[in-house]
Amino acid sequence: MTEGNEQKKKRMKGDSDIPRLSPSMRNQQEFFASLKGEQVTARVAQEDGEKDEWVIVKVTHYDKETKEFEVLDEEPGEDEEGGAHRKYKLPWSHIIPFPKISDLATTQEFPPGKQVLAVYPGTTALYKATVVQAGKVPLFSFTLEFDDDEEDGSLPQRLVPFNQAVALPDGHRQ
């Protein structure tokens, strides 16, 4: 083998030792980074670990090295001194982006009977609910029945904007 080919082989081997992101991985990394400043839903750990707690948080940073999101629960905790905001570091599997109001293409369609995770009206917490009606009136809202939301022995129907409902994650416990 000639010396030129030897150098080329070394250079090629050295290049392949550098971890490269495929185009789809780059797009995913860019998408994760683009969530900075966005409100998303996040699964935060409960002390007892028996139930999933999903809340609205704001993404403050995405670390490409650790592949973790730094998020801020903007609702002061009841048990926090001085009403401090809680911060979490969470993997992608604990984050679900909300559909964007400005991009209706991100809207998911949920047929009646479908179970979703949705923001309970007047709170920043998400709970399991069943779609009763996916309607256009009022504009882009779902009529939902939240589990364990009984009033007088029946489940009241609550109107939730489309951008506050997401697909129920696999293995959800509540």
C-alpha cells in the first residue's frame, strides 16, 4: 500500500471515530432546543412514586450533552418557603409539548371516547380525561369529562382549549 493511501485510511478511520448526529437526530436536537421559553407539560416525581403528577412548566434550558431539560414550575409550591418556584431537570420522556396556538398543524385530533391528559380548568395540573366532544365551537376546544371529578354522582363536562390537551402517555398512573 502506498503512503498516500495509508494516510487516507487513517484519516477516514479517525473521521468515523467522531460521533455524528444523523439528520433526524440533529432535527430532534434542534426541536428540543427550540422549546426554550415554551410552556410544556412535564411529569414530575412524587415522593411516594405511586402516581404520576403532570404539571405545566416552562423550559428554561435544554442540555444537548446530558439530553435533559431544565424546567421551572411557575406556580409557587404550597410547601415551598416564600412561595419559591420549583426547578427540575427532566429527560425527554418526562416532557410533552403542547400544541401551538400559532401552528394549527401541531393540533391533535381526539375523537369522542379517547382518553387524554388535559389541564383541569383554573389550575396548572393535568389529569386524565375522556373526550366527549371535539368541536369547533367554541373555537378549537374539547368537551371533556375528567376522571374522579364527580358532582352529584355524575361527571360534569368541562370545556378545555385544544392547546391544553395532549395524548395520554403509555403507562400513565394517576
